Amino acid sequence: VEALPLGRLRGAAVLGCLDSRRARQVLFDACWRLGVPYIDAGVLADGLLARISVVVPDPDLGCGVCGWDDADYRLVEQEYPCGED
């Protein structure tokens, strides 16, 4: 995600189903700069909890990571793999 050129994200919206907060942070930032709505979806490994967030770039509303707390930033490099090897 970090190496993806911004021009590749052009469209009506971007849907991200990523396995790390760092990847989400990068994609939030890219969508914010492009003015493209970002839809973020995630499911816990046990399949019992799903979450969907929609961030529409608007200077009056804040960005996708504005609601993050200290715990989110401490876990920014943690990944959540889909399965065990």
C-alpha cells in the first residue's frame, strides 16, 4: 500500500480490507489527499465481529485516524494474518 502511486487510487471510493493499522493509516492519508471517500472493513479472526467505517474527506470532520487513541498508535505496526502457517 505504501508504494502504490496515488494516481492508482482514483475512483468514486476506495474500499480497504487491510491487516494492519499502519496500512490503514497510509490509505486514510492517501484518500484524504485525493478527496476520495474511504470505506474500511475488518473482521476478527474468529468471525464473530465485523466493523465498517466510512471516511469522507472534509476539513470540518477530521480524518480517518483522528479518532485513534494511544492504544491504536501503539499497535500501528501489528498485523492480523488471516491464518496460521
